[in-house]
Amino acid sequence: MEEVLFVGAWLFVLTHIDTLIVLTAFCADEDYLRSEVLVGHFAGFTVGLAGAVIGAFIAAGLLQEWSFLLGVVPAGMGVWGLLRRRPEAEVLETETVPEPVSRIGVVTAAGIGLSGENLAVFIPFFAGLSVSELVSVVALYLVGAGLVFLAALVVVRLVPEARMPTWVDDWLVPAVLIGVGGYVLLAGWLL
């Protein structure tokens, strides 16, 4: 069980670098209350996590011992991310979202959008877990979601005017996806 939690924790950290960046941006935006960001973050995160659990049950039932081949998905997304890099990152100005419910909806939608790559990583990982391991990993991820939000608050407090370097989105996120996809493929093939 300790090994599963260790691997699960590392997968969570590696797949939530982009979430930390987005949450930091929301927390730094004076138009959003911290409570709106928190509620929206957990709503989007929960939808993505539920999708991964449901996808794992489907993958385990349909693919059984071949579910590790789903590792091709994050690896392919990482390669695509490296190939589609833009020479310069553009920052777009957005309009203020007027109502609290709408602002929570924006954060929730961003969280669901960020779950796409996480589904590609979590589904093959979850598919190989027992029910008790899956429950433990889901609990760990819920705690991790709270820690990501707290980390975003810390970043905003310590570095209020800092911007995330472009290499994070251009190089780090695709490299992590390739690494995770490779791990899923190799671990499944060896087992």
C-alpha cells in the first residue's frame, strides 16, 4: 500500500503543476475572492477525479490486463505539446466576471479543462488498483487538492507580481506527460 501511495503522490504532483499555475493566477486576480477560487477548484477537481475513477472501472472491465496501453495517451499529449509550442507566450486580457456564481463557474470550468491530461494519467493508474488502494489514493488526492490551493496562496503572498516562466508550459508539462505515459506503459508491460 505504501508503494501505491508513493507512486500516486508523485503522479499527483507531476500532473498538478499546471493546476498550481492556474490557481495562482486566479488567487492573484483581485476580481476573485479566495473562497470563490477554493469552491471552483474543488468542484472542477472533483468532476475530474470522478471521471478518472469511472474511466478506470470501465478500462479495467473492458481492457483488463491491457489497460497499461492507455499510457500512450499522456505520452502522445506530451509529444503534441512539445510540437505545438509557440515561440512566444501571449497573455490575453480578459473581462471581469461580474457575479460570484459566474466566477466560481469560471474556476470550475478551468479545473475540468485541466483534468483532461490528468484523466489520461490517472485512468491507467487507477485501473490497476484494488478498491481499498483506490479509496486511499482518492483520499490522498482530495488532501492534495487542498494543498495545491494553499501553495497557490503562498505563491501569491510571497511573490505578488511574479509570472510563471513560459518554459513551464512549453517544456515541463509536455515532458511530465511523456514521462508519466512512459511509466504507465513500462510498468504495465513489466507486470
